[in-house]
Amino acid sequence: MRRANAASTLLIAGGGPVGLTVAALLVAHRGLAPDTTVRVLESRPAVAWDPDTTGARVYALSRASQLILDSLGLWQVILGRRACAYRRMRVWEGEGPDGRAALDFASADIGEPDLGHIVEDSLLRHTLQEFLARFGNAQVDFGVSIESVRSTNRGIELGTSEGETVAADLLVAADGGASRVRTLMGLPVAACDPDQTALVAHVESELPHAETALQRFLSTGPLAFLPLADGRSSIVWSLPTAEADRLTALSDAGFLDALQAASGNVLGRLGPISQRARFALRTVHAQRYCAPGAVLTGDAAHSVHPLAGQGMNLGLLDAACLAAELGRARHRGDGYGDLAVLRRYERRRKGDNLTMLLAFDALDRLFRLPGSAAPLRALGLGAVDRSRVAKRLLMRRALGIDHPVLRPLRRTAA
């Protein structure tokens, strides 16, 4: 394998937020050799962020994700364009968030200004694309997909949809839960298809969202309302696929009636609503994150249930960890694609990701148990809500405040 101090090419499959963040961290301040080129291949067109229209897909970004972006000088850019802080989170089962089966988290309880920010996918990608355009050793190619991958004695060689053959020291897969690179490399996964679909849209409400994220657990799955900067809320409604099909076929008026009933009127009268979208839910975890010359990040390595809004945050932690390990490889003179280098990244991220995946899956299964289990759930939620220590630990874990991956970035951001 070629040494990291020689002229090198690092290739990233996938130009979503995780792939672009890996590229940005590598070229900005991870200590790569000056003649190292970072190239991103994205099958979709370049994203266009519209300052007048809130994009359909949004993420709840944690403090950890904020710090990663801040280390690149991008967090204030994102805040200045459009983001909504949420300072409170209310989770409940039953009639309302003030009942016994409820949790109420507030950032003030742990001395933090907020619990996170709601940020659009298009804004995040657009800002990262702008950033990468400043660097001569970074290249982003849109409308290009990977058709073949093979290992060589110098790294990885792949074929693209443009008929190009590309050689690289390392291939980083950031191409989503249905990762083509993962399949081509033969990296096995453990997967669970729960026959659930998430419906997403933005909706106006009679009552203000008050910078509060809301989540109600229903027998069919969780319904979340995430506060947006324009005063609306973004809904993420997880449902059995057959029920999602039925609701998708309804008119806006019919869908709003169903949403109104499911919301428990927590935001008053709802509507109008934006165009609706949907995506299938699938839990995936790669049994191995790496092979010689190739490594998995983000959803390509692990896809989690959206009920806790942590999928993107886990992916950005992957990006920060991988960039740090590749920087260390350069300083040691190791090859970027050496299996020992990639396994260090795998050891640092796999256990954490698996713990979160299993916790979210267990929570989803718990709330889909029959109604006879409701008293036990209410007892557990009530006990946690009354425990200041437990709530503080949960909030700090969700924010990612103490994550060891972030220690080098704290010095960079400072």
C-alpha cells in the first residue's frame, strides 16, 4: 500500500452531508500531505438551497455536530442563513404531554442555551459545497455514480458511470443506507426491515411551536414535530407501510384531519401543509466497517430509526473520527488505506453506533407493544422525568457534549 507521504488520492462516494464533511475536514485541518487530492463522487445533481423556501428534509443537529461544523468556520454561516434552535423537548404517550407517561427536557436544566438546531439538508450540503470550492486539492463531481470496485496492490480501482477508471489510495463510502460501495466491496450487514414508512412535511399551526420539539408515541409509531425558523413545524410520522400508503393517498384536507387527531391538538389547529414526502425505514448495521482500501461512514455503516433524530449526528461523528485517524496515518507515514489505520477508526465508532442503534430499536419496539404494556411504560417515563440526574445524563448524551471524538476539534474551533 502506498505511504501517506507520497502523492495520494482519497475518493469519497456520496456527496451528502457526511461525505462532504469528511472531505472538508480532510482538506481543511487534518494534516494531509500537500499533494493529497480529495475527490467526491455524487450521483445526484448539485444541491440548490433556496433562501426563500424551507427544504423538505431537515436534521436535528446536536452540539457535537455544531462543533464539527464550527471547526470549519461554517456553523455561524448556517445560523446566519436559516436554522431554528430548540430549547425544549417533550415526549409522551397517551393524551397529552402533561400526563404521567411523559418526559420534559429543557436546555436550561443543564445550563445550555439549547438542545440542538433544526437545519435543512439542502442548506447543509450547499454550505459544505461552497467551502470545498475554496480548495485546489478538493473536487466534487455531480451526476457520477460508481459502477465497479476492485482492490489492487496500491489501493482501490473503480469504474464510474462516465466510463472513467479511477485509482485511489482509499475509498470512503458515504453513499447512504443502500450503499452501492458496501455491496460491491462485499461487506456484510445485519438488517431489519420493520415494514414501516416515515411521512414528512411542513405544517403551520394555530399555536406557536415555542422552539420546542414534540414527539408523541402512538400504537402505530412515533409522530414528531420539529420547530422551523419560519414558524412552521416539520413532521416526521412513522407508520406501518400499509397505513402510510392509505394516508399518502388522501387529499391534503383528509391528511390534515388524520394528523390533527394523531397530534392530540398539542399545537392547536393544523394547516395548511406543504407537499408530502415519504421514505422507508430500515435498520442496518455493517458487520465490518472496512476492507483494505475502503471504509464505511454514516448510513452506509449504520442506519437508525428516526425517532431520536440522531442519524445525521452519528454520521458526522464518523466523519470527524475518520478524518482524525487519516491525519494520524499521515504523521506516522502509514498508508491511508492500510487496514490497521481503518480498523482504528472502526474500533472507535462501531461500539458507539451499535449501542445507539440497539437503544433506538428497543425504544421503538417498546412503544409498539400492546396497550397492556402502557402502565409499565408510564411508570418508566415518569421515573426518568422525576430524576434530575437521569434527565441530565440523557440530555448531555443527546447533545454529544462529552464525546471523546470531539477533543481535537475543540482546540481547532477555539
